[in-house]
Amino acid sequence: MAIKEVVKNPAKILSQKTKEVEVINEEMIQLLDDLYETMVEHDGVGIAAPQINVGLRVAIVELGEDILEMINPIVLETRGDAEDVEGCLSFPDLFGMVKRPTYVKIEASDREGRVYELEAEDFEARCILHEIDHLDGVLFDSKMTRVLTAAELEELYADEEEE
């Protein structure tokens, strides 16, 4: 495993649609491991392959204690919508309000090549959709309804800690 440098906006690879993975081999497993190590090192909750300069449809998301590995994910269904704060490892120090579905159902493959379906709601759905957007060359700043100042961000997190 290796910690990779996170590609920062406006790198061209971040706005390009990724290529489908055709074969899951040792190189692909290494990519998943590198994504995980890089995500943990940079205190993220998800990361997509383009963020470490790899143009393949591969992303991971931390779901509580579990790590969701998505190879060639497809969004099967979404519903609901909510606006909430988002940030991105490729946009250090930028946070904003983004409207996304509150429910998502996806299909993807895991590191063993097994195809699975997964349903997620709320924060987990938001994270999954954020990473799948990366695979389609869609960046969160294009979906922001407004940028949050550092003071607004601190106030939001202070409110959450009181709850």
C-alpha cells in the first residue's frame, strides 16, 4: 500500500469521465489499497481514483466501520433531496452547501469481482454520490448553492457538537 498525492483542482483529470475497469487483478487491488491509505492519511470519508491521478471507475467510501469499495458503480435509483455541507480532498479549505438525493441504490463490483447492490440514505448516500460524481468528471463546486465561510463552518460544527 502507498499514500498517494491528492490531485487538486483545477487538474484536468478531475473533470474527465473515467474509463470502466475491464479486469480486476492485483493492480486493481493495489489501487483500492492505495485509495484507502490515501483517504485515511488525508482524513477523508471517501476518495475516487481520479483524485490520485488514475482515470478508472473506482472509488471508496467509509461507511461507519466498513469501507465500501466501488468498481464500475452505477446509480440505479435516487429519491428525496436535502442540502448539506460538503468538502472535498481535491478542494482544500473549500466547503459549501450542496443539494443531493437522500437515498441512493447502486450496483458495483468489489475487489473479488462480485457484483453487488447497495442502498444508502442521508450522509452515506451523499458520500457515495459525491464519489460517483468524481468518476463522471463532475465536481462538487459545480453543485454548490453557496460557499461557506470559515466562521459559518465553525458555527455549524459547534451546533452539531451541542446536539
